Amino acid sequence: MRFTSSTAAILLLLLASTAGAQPFFTIGSGSGNPGAGVTVDFSFSDGGQSLDSFEGTITYDSANLTADLSACGGFTNVVPPDAIPSCSDNGSGVITVIGFSGSGSALTGQSLGSITFTIGAGVMPPMDFSLDVGGEAFAFAGGTVTAGTSTDGTISAADGPGPGVLNVQPATLGLMADVNAAAGTGVITISNDGAMIDATINPSCSLGPITGSASITVTAAPASLAPGASGTVTASCSGATVGQSTATYTCTAGAATVTNGETAITCDIAVGTPNPNPAGGTTTAINVGPVTRGNSGTGALTFTETNNSGGAYDVSCVLTDDGMGAFAITSATTATVNAATPFALTVSGTSTQTDPQPTGVATCTYSAGATGTVTINLGIALVPEIVPTMTEWGLILLTLALVGFGAFQLRRRAPLA
């Protein structure tokens, strides 16, 4: 067989593509406590080859490890710009990584990102779990390249307690209260979500600056929390001005892993619903007087806003029975009532000789935030009249008789003029 220059060139190209260093994958190793995540780097080396594509797998113990691929498959130094890597998990403990160049430019060896493996909370350390690289395949535009020896990794479950896991919930807490009324409250839960072998945590919590005019307070945080334990904190807010205020409640716990470390508190102060007094639907009374028979007097019933929450209601009153003209409203018949402005309904009544204690009815309705009706029974309170008893009448007659007899005797003894 005669070798031509073109044949020699082809042989040289094939030799160049297979000689020298070989491409390979490398998966890192790490250790952590049960329940914690361990992040390892994943990369490939091009072995000095002009690679157009690659693929490989990582096999791991899916019964005791959970893989998070959210940071895997991204080139840290993308060359060329249209290089496309990806990582996927079949759900049975096999991760597949694939990369190729859309433009045909060479793929240079570099990190393919990282993979986080969470060790099962039930794992009893010490225990090692292998990360086995396999299925390596590297190719260039004209053929394939023999893979080199890839580097496997190991995830080790560490012996001894972990740092604990601080978790503050909810992330946001909305509180509501009425103006000048009782505080609105809510509950914040602080927990140690670590595995049973993890350390006890000692939360250190504080309330940040308050934006707005309301008062926001929190009770003391639990001093310590064993793994799996939780405690609560009560947040309260109150204020005298309608509006919204905010503050952030933040917790730390030394070296503890933090799932969520703060709660954003919102406090809304609103105008409250009026609490009328007298309350709606009740029956009450105004007794005019006391007066003596044949005279007139007055009486009053006061409406107030007892909630003191900025609410107000309108009152409107009318005589539905004036007792045959015996009663009249002498005050205003309508008013707006709030915490600072009560309303006194004043009624006059007249007692006569023929009807010394007449009765009547006034009806008041109120609305705006609260609705209801108050029925007011009108009456006359008389001053008890003094009526002499028979003995008293006898004494009076005897006294008059003695006075008359004395006068008669004086006139008899008087000298004649």
C-alpha cells in the first residue's frame, strides 16, 4: 500500500485526536451532619482536546441523599457563548450531565457548577456515600475521544451534633387594631428544625426600627430550643392615628443554619366600629321630675360612644307618644356622637291634677357604622304629697279649738271702754 500525502495528513489528524492527555470529569467531596446540605463542585477537563460535546453520569445513594441540581449545568466561563450544558436527575439516584456547542467551537474544561446533597435526617453517622462518575463520552466534530479516568466523590455524614436549624415563621405578619382601642396581636413561631443529633440553639431576637406612628411590641423569645422544639412570641400593635406602620423582627442563633430568620410585621390602625350606649334594640326610661302634682319638670338620657376608637354614629329621636301633650323634647332631636361628643336627649313633662303621672314614648334610631333603635318610656316622678292622718287631723282641730277658746276668754275679761 502506498501512502500519499493526503493519507498521511489524515493519520496525523487521527493520532493528534487520540494522543496526549484525555478528558475527564471530577466530582468533589464533602461532609455534613444528618439533615444538612453538602455542596460539592462538578467540573470537566478537556484534556487538551478540541471538544464539541460531552456527557456523563453521577450515581448516588438516593435513599439517604437528596440532590439539588439548581446550580448544576451552568458554565462558569462560557466559551463559546452558545455552549449549552444541562444536568438532570432520573429520580433513582442517577444524575446525567450533557454539554455541547451549538456553533461547533471547542468546549474548554471548566466547572459545570455545583450539586448540593442533603443527608437524610435519619442517617446515623459516621457513614460515607459514594458519588460515582461513569458513562463518560467526549467527542469532537470528526469523531470521539477516549475518556480519561474521572474522579469520584464522597459525601460523609459527620459524627457529632450539627449547628441546629433556626426557623422564624411566618415571614410576614399583618396586625390590625382600632384607633385608641385594644391592641391587635399575632403570633410568631421560632423553631429549631435540626435533626435530633443537632445542637440546641439559643435564639437572640430583636425588633427593628418602627416606620409609622403606631406602637409595635413583642414578647420575649424562647431562651433555648432543642432540636425539633419551638416557642412562640406575641407581637402587638396599637395607635391613636389611622395609618400603617411596619417593623422587622429578626433572630439569630450563633452558628445555626438559618431557614428563615425574620418576620416583616405590618400594623394597620383603622377607625373602629362604634359601640353605642345605650345599646341598640333595648328599652330604657326617662323619668321627668320629681315634681309635685300640677307642676312640670325635666329629664335626660345621654348617648355616648364607649369604644373610643374614632368611630361615630348619628342619632335621631322623635316623640311617638306625647302623653296627650304632657311631654315635649326640649333638646335637639338629632346629633352625631363620638367618643368626645356625647348627646343628651332632654324631655319636659307636666303633671296635672286630672292626670298627675302621664306616660309617653320617645323612639331614637342611630346609624353609621352601627344601627339600632332605643325605645324610651316617659313618665313623671311625683314628690309624695303630705296627707294628715286621723290623729293628725284631731290634733289640728283640738289646737284650733283651744286657740279659739283662749281668744274668747280674753275678750270676756277685757274692760269695757
